[in-house]
Amino acid sequence: IKDPLLGIYNRKHFFDIIEEKVKKNPDKSFAMVMVDIDYFKNFNDSYGHQFGDKVLIETAGVLSENIGNKDEIARYGGEEIVICLDDVENHNKVFDTVNEMRYKLSNNSVNYGGIEKKVTASFGISYYPENGNTVQKVLSVADAMLYEAKNSGRNKVISSI
């Protein structure tokens, strides 16, 4: 159920949890956040896969430290991470929480093998049920918001609301 490198949930287990959450309480809203490390391929190509692994591990650590105990986080694939934020009574608060994660990540230096680099990420936020009545629809909107963040300059948060 856990990604062996990052120590956070794997994609399958994450979606099992979220699908069960929707099934048990279909009226409870939540936010889905897609995260993608900016220019991750450059870290691997320039400094090697071990440095890239360190970037992934530290990114997952910073994000994990900044979510609540009812929130869920998982490796979606490659350098993408998905987060489910449980408390969404206020969309501005959700945006501020995610932007704070972005800020903390961008101020974290990754050190490995004598190399020190800053890492940024782009974030897309969507909401259940406002953006869809299934987990997959909500995820699709979060993914679209993520790509809008990447295509408009990276290191930013874009929300569907």
C-alpha cells in the first residue's frame, strides 16, 4: 500500500481510500490536489537518478508534513503526487494551505553528493462534488488545473474555484 521509495501511499491504495470515502459519505466535500515537480527530468539528466530520488523523497516529506491528519497523500506516478484534503469548508483556506505547501517546497534545498538545488512544483486543485460526481472526474479537473499551472509559468497553484 506504500510507495517503497517515498513512504507515502501508492496510487491504488489512495484511490481505494478516496472511493470508500465517497461511498460512505457521498455528500461530504473534499479537495483533490495534483502536484508535479517542475523540470524534474532535468534533475535526473543533470545530476543522476540518485539526486532525482532525493528530490522525490524530500518533496514527499515537505508535502506530508503540511497536510492534516484526515488528509491523504500518494505517489500518483513518476514525479506526480496526489493529495486529498478533507477540510474544504472554505475554498480560500484550501488555496492558502496548498500555496503554503508550494512556498515551503520552493524554499527547501535538496542536498546530495555535494550538489544543492532548490525545487519547485506546480499544483492543481479541484473539488468534490463541485467539479464532478466521481473521483475520476474530480481528478481530471485537478489534472487540468495542474497543466494550466505548468503552462502559465510553473511554481504556482491554480484552483478550479
